[in-house]
Amino acid sequence: MSLPFQIRFAGYSPPYTTHSRAAARFREALTDRLGAAVRVNIFWNVFDFGYKGMDLINMVERGQLTMCYSSTAYGLSDIIPELQILDLPYIFENEEHAHQALDGELGAYLTRKIESLKGFRILGYWDNGFRHISNRLRPIRTPEDCAGLRIRLMPNEIHKKTFKLLGAVPISTDLEQGLAMMAASELDAQENPLANIAAYGIHKFHKHITMSGHFYAARSIFSHKKSFDAWPSEVQAAVRESVHEAIVFQREAARAEEIQKRKELESEGLIFVDLSEDERSSFVKVVSPVLAEARNRLPDELFRMVSRQ
């Protein structure tokens, strides 16, 4: 084996986020296992190099990058319909439920689907938290409060259908373009986990945050299949073990950061709305046609895998 071998790992967030810190933990763990035999170069934020977030997985599949993390909602769910189970509103009750599914039968099933159709090895799933609605106009407590809001969404058809049912006007853009539109007041609202709202400066444009928790966001860890498969078995094992260590770290850090970021945003004057059980149920009811349609289209076994054991 010719050593050292190099890993080019990229993401799309600043160095202080839990995802970037988890990438650094992966590098540290792999270096501890393999020493000078490995060199891991991390590119924290591809926005700084003129790329879009959705470019990452294409760059990994082409071999320009060795590894990346990326949302499962970026592009792949159009090619692999089974991934749409992760896009559905209110499909998970809480983080524990989501982690149980992704670390278990559901995650294994989705990993096999992705690897059978695309040039990746999927090494695990990081937590990107539940997505909440922020906006510049008013507090949102009911679906009716969403009426007419021009809201930035990831390019994702299920997300668009969900917010159309809520009466909003979906605007699907890459994050960088969406941020520019928010700065120019061309958008009224967006949806993201609290950590992203703070990391990307969205709180500078939006005063109101509703803790709607409407979508759960997972970020897969992608590896270039040909590169991974060419590594000796001991290197593959070390990479998988180091990724697992980074997953544990990232999820714990994300849980703590959600609490801390809320405190910070409240101290900066942002107004939070915590939905009552009845208020949350009203959102679930309005968007239920999205789940009903998905049940008619996606395999029953996916919904069985999602159900709490």
C-alpha cells in the first residue's frame, strides 16, 4: 500500500458548527488510528470556493472529493424515491426516534438503495436537527399565519407541497442565493434548525422564530465508492470506526447547541413561539395529505421501519 493516502473532506458550514467540528473529530480519530499513514484535508465551507451546497455530492461521486456531508434532501430524493421518507413532515417524534431509525433498519435500507444506484459509500448519518420557521413579519402560531409568506426552501418537491398546503409561497433556492434574497427583503421567511439560523446569519433578517419542528434534517456522510473500495480492509475499518466516533460526537454537540443557540438568539431580541400540543396538531392535520400521498407511493415497509419499536 502506497502511503500516506489523502482524504479530501468538504462541507458547507463555518468551522465552528457541529458538522465542521465533527469533521475535525473524524480527522483526529482517523489520525490516532493510522498516524502518518493518512492525511485528511478539510474544506469547511464550499461557499468560500464559489460552489453551492448541492454541488458536494456530485464532486464526491466524480472523485474530486473523497468525502463530504450533505443533506439527503439535496437532489438524491428525486433519483431515489425511498429517500423521500426522510423529507416528510412530522415523520419523527424527536431526535431519539430519528436516530433509532437511521442507525437501524431504515438507515441500512436507505444506504443500500443509495449505494446500489450511485457512486458512493454511505458511512452514516449526522443530525441536522428539526427545522423551524423564521420570518420577518409576525409570530406564527397557526397554519393560517403562514398565508402568503414567501418562504425559502431547499429544492425539494415534498417541502414545496407541504408549505403550499400551509398557504405559503415556496421559493426553492440553494442556501447562498436564499441568504442574498433574505438580505434584500425579497423573502419573508425560511426554515432551518436553530444552529443554521445562527450560523448563516439568518437571525439578522428575521425577528420571529416558531419552533414548528416540521421536518427532521439528516446529513449523510458520503465517500467516493471507488476510492473507499480500493483502500485496504484495515483502512476501511479505521475510516468507519472514526466516522462512528464523529457521529456520536456530532449528535451530542447538536443537542447541546440547540439549547445554547436559543439562549443566544433570545438575548439578541428574537421572539420565539413554542407551539402547544393543539397548535402543533393543527399543523400536522393541514399537511397530512402529503403523508397520505406518500403512503400510496412509497413502499409500506418504509413506514414500518419508521414506526417506533
